[in-house]
Amino acid sequence: MEDRVGNTMPSEADVNKLVGEIASVRAKAEKFCVQLTSEERKKALKFREGGDAIAALVGKLLDEHAVTLPGVSRESIAADVQLARRLEPLRSAVVSLLQLIDDTILEAESEAWWATTAGYTALARISKGDARLEADLKPVVTFFRIGKRTPKAPTG
């Protein structure tokens, strides 16, 4: 397996600095963003694709026909749509960063697990003639036995 990660290791200070920078960006975004509960997310109306033009038309028609509703206006509709569109580039940047981090974690864990299983296989083979190694390897053998396994049919 190719070692694509692990050779360029950020220091804890580097990671802590990046976490601080992300926290700073979050604090700045909190000035114009809201945090919803999972229940609020479920209950929120979902904006339909192509809804921008319809929202603008409804706002225009409300004005033209002098329809007034509490908390509903052409301006409030336009402001909400504008906020959503204005935040889209920020969301894209954060999603891209998250994907980069997720991919790196996945690759690092994959490489580590590949090396672990290769090392275990080699150690298990040579442990047959080495009682000390066989004893030292018991926690590893036990670990590999634990987990999702399909039950074997009883024999006999």
C-alpha cells in the first residue's frame, strides 16, 4: 500500500492554531447565522429548487395587491433569500475543507490498519515457534476475534 499520509505530520500546535482559526470564523458567522435544534431542522419548511424566482414574484404580488401579513413582506422574503445565497460560497468552502479532512483521516486510518493487519499476519505466523511472542500477541488475537462475525453452523 502506498504511504500517502503520515509523512507530513502537523504539530499539535499547528492543529490547535487551525482549530482556533476555525473557532474564530464560527464566532464571526454566529453574528448572522442561527443554530437549530434537530427538532427545528425537521420542522423547517424546505426551500424548493427554483424557489428564488417564485419568492420574488410572491413578494412583488403582495406589494401590487396591497396584501399585508404580520412578519411577511417583499423585503423580508428578499432578505432571507439573499442571506441564503450569500452564505452558499461559505458553505461550499467549509464542505470542501471537511471533505479534505475526512479523506485524510480515512486514508490515514486505512494505511494504519493495512500495516496493522500485515504486521499481525506476519507475527501470527512466526508466533507458533515462540511462546513469548504467542503470549504477547494474545490481546491482538482476541481483538481480531471480537466484532461482527457471521455465526458458524454447529458441527457434529
